[in-house]
Amino acid sequence: MNEMMMPKPKKKKVVHFNQVKPVTNHIFNLLFLIISLLCLLPIVFVFMISISSEASLAVNGYRLIPETFSLLAYKFLWNERSMLFNALKVSVFVTFVGTMLGVFLTTTMGYVLSRPGYRLKTFFSYVVFIPMIFNGGMAANYVIVANVLGFRNNILALILPLAVNSFNVIICKTFFKTTIPDALIESAKIDGASQLRIFAQIVLPISKPVVATIGLFLAFNYWNDWFQSSLYISDRNLISLQALLNNILMNIQYLANNPSAGLSLVQYKNQMPSESVRMAIAIVIAVPIACVYPFLQKHFISGLTVGAIKG
């Protein structure tokens, strides 16, 4: 009876540190939504300009909702499809091969430099770091690639110069040094595994975030690069999509020098949709690589934050 009359003990309120209030959470969600729309707006704006008529652009300028719609810009690019598709194949090949080669070289170099027992670690760390501050310049780079290596009008001129980047190597080195336990490597050595086997079967499977991050960096660089092609490539069968579109964008006379572009050039000579074509070219370049990012976003963010958190 006495036990029933005794007051029940009050439950202690659990305090959650760094707890976000519902109102604050809604404000953050609204803020992120606005920022996302602001990031998306330029792409939508460029696309709407690309489907605007030249007459409408001349009279009204750039508008989010054009007064008169026209697909003449995309029709112009479609009439150059044989040349564009050939350049697209070059860009896809260079991006794929270059990304695979770059990921292999960057991760292996970063792994070697992250091992404390490697005797030349300090020397090669300086070799990797110094080019981030000083480099030989464009003239020296051109002489090495075009004259010494003989890569002029060679597909390798579009792949090898961009395969390894000092910044990417440092990211890999930091990731391997802070994430891969030394005890794991030592235990594999005791079991008789070689360094190549340790790297391929132990290190790489647990390093997907940094591999995805480096792969995304390299894919962006290869896909968006037009400068290497403008320097070393004069054969139109080896020109990349970005270099071709840049030539169309900067100098319409480039089409006149290519027999495959002659008919369409005559057709659009008097009504060349210059402004809308520029925006259509931007869409053609940006959309394919933008479609790849969502598949790598999770690993990309993990690869960046892991190195940042652990220093």
C-alpha cells in the first residue's frame, strides 16, 4: 500500500547536444532548395536561349522565356553531325582511357608516398609538390610533347599530359596515410603478400571514395579540355569535341576549311544563328558530363571529407 502511495520518479529529460530545432531545420531545407535552384537556373537560362530565334534575341536580348522559339541552332549542329560524332568518339575515348590511366598512376604514386618505410619518400614528395608552385611553362611543355616525344597529331598528346596532377597525388597520399592502418599492411606482409597484391586486393577495395574522387576530377579535366588539342592536333580526325566546338564558337570560318561542313555552311551562311548556337554548344558540352556526376556523388563527397577530417 505504501509503495502505491509513493510518487513515481520523474523521467530525466535527455539532452541532445548540437540538436537542430525543427524550425531551424525547415529554414536550412528552404535555404538549400533556393541555392539548388540558383545553381540550376543558369543551365535552364542557357538552354532557353539556345532554343530562341535569332530575331527574338536581336530585338529582346536574352530572356528566360523567349518570345519566339526556334531549333535552328540544334539543326545547325545536327547538320554537322558527321564531324561532331567523330570528335565525340575522340573525346569519349580520351576521357575513358585517360581517366583509367590517370587513376592507376595517381593512386599507385600516392600509395607509395604514403608508406613510412619508403626510403625515397621525401625526395619524391618534393618532386610532386614543386610543380604545384613552379613549372617549365607552355613553351617547354610544347617542346617536350611535340618535339622530344613526337606526339604531334597523336592521340597520346591528349592523354599523357593530363594523366597525373600533383594535387590529385597529394589527395591520394593523405587518404592512404590517414585511412589505411599500417597494421593491416604489416599483417599482409607477414602472410607473404607482395606490395602489388596488397595494393590491388586490400588497399583499393577499401579506397573507393578517393578513387571515385580522383576519377571524377580526371574525367572533368579530360572532357572539358580543348587546349591540348589546339596545341598538338591539326588532323581533323583526331580533334576532340571540345576543341571542335571551340573552333566553331570562335571562328565560323573553320567550317569552311572542312569539306564535310561545306553544304551546311552555304545553307546557313546568311542566317547563321550565332547567339543560339553558342548556347547550344554549351549545352552539348555540359550535359554529358553532368549526367555522370550523380552516380559518383556519394563517393566523391566521402573522398573529400575523409582527408579533411583526419588532416
